[in-house]
Amino acid sequence: MKNSNKGFTLVELLVVIGILGILMGALFPTISAAMFNANTAAMAMRGRNLFVAITQANTDREAAGLSSIWPSDETEGLDDDDKSLIGSTSSTDYFKYLFDFERKNDSASWKPYIDVDIGVLSGGGVPGATGTTLKPDNVAWLVAKNIASEMADVVPVLVSRNVEYSALNSALQSKVQGDEVNPVECGNGKGERDTPFGNKGWVLVRKGGASQVIKAKYSKYSVIFNHQGFDNSNLDDKPEFMKL
């Protein structure tokens, strides 16, 4: 008996491949959007966990008569350890001292300021740190200095590193002064600002503890509080994000 089973012809294979290509093309935007939403939601949770840990440490320190551990331009009267932390000039240095990175492999002497897993510093394509050295490549967050308790809860205190921090600082000052605010740029597609999330959007945590995912096209409206009051012009210190 002859075997009557036949395989696909070349034309039939090309038709099948074409159909699959059309289906994938139709589904890709949906899949991409779902992945973006999942990754940014996870990143927002990390940022909030980091914020809560810092806030809890400040509450504990206040009860002991100690200073806040938010970075600040004012470090007079602090001991050497607190001065290194609070007087940090970059976000990476701040987190290095916050987690006591240099001693983290020595359980007897390791004394981080906060109780949270170091993994909150990474994510969204930013790899976690290894060993006792914290590099900018391993830090996903920019942190604001000069945060005062009198400031409004909508003031941002943590943002993902794919934000142009100098533009954000300019926007913050423009908002305080009542001037027109330009959209805040995120991810330029290369270097440190390509992760996390490139130019699609970014994540922030506000002083009141709320975390938020900002899609790029809404930066001007969502971040600079078009419909929310925020005036700290009467305070001596202004919120300012530090470089990575």
C-alpha cells in the first residue's frame, strides 16, 4: 500500500507563517503593555517598601532624639556616620550608607539604618548588587534631599532612575513659583536612563507614601500636580533630586 500522507507544500507553509506573523503583530502591543504594567507595578511596590522602611527608621530615631535620615544639605552637629549618610551628594552614596554596604557581609558589625531587603534598590532591568560595593549600575532609584515634614504629601521623594533628574528639579521649582512647567523627560534610550522602562514611563513615590506609575505622555500632568496644591515656597530648604 502506498502512504497517502503528504506534508505541507512550500506555498502552504508560507501561508501559515504569514498568518502567524499577522497574529503575533496583532498581539504584540497587548503583550508588551501587559508586561510594562506588571513590571512597573512590581517596581512601584519596591519603591513603596523602601519608603516605608525609611519612614519607620525616622519614627524610631525621632523617639530617640536623633535626626531624620533623609539626605539634607544641613549636617551640622551630626556624628560621622550620620553625616556621611545625610550629607550624601548622590543617590548611590546615600543608599550605600543607608544599607551599610561595606559591612553587609559581616553580621557582627553590619548596622543598616533600615530594615528591608536590599533587593528594593534594583528591578526593572537594573541588576542587584553583589559583594560589598554598591555601584550606580545597581541602583534603580533617585532620592530627593531636603525633605521636610512641613512639605505637602504630594511632593515626590523617590523616582526611578530613567527620569532626567535635573528636569524634574526644574519642574518642581517652576511649580512652587507658579510658572509654566515643561513635561519631564524619561529614558533617552541609552546609558543609565535606558533602565528601568526606557522612555515608556517611570515610577515615583510621594512624601505621603503613595506610589504611582507615570506614563511618559502624562508626565507634565501627573507628576507636577496640575490639580493638586503644593507650595513650599515659605520653607528655607527646597526638595531637590540627587544624581545617580
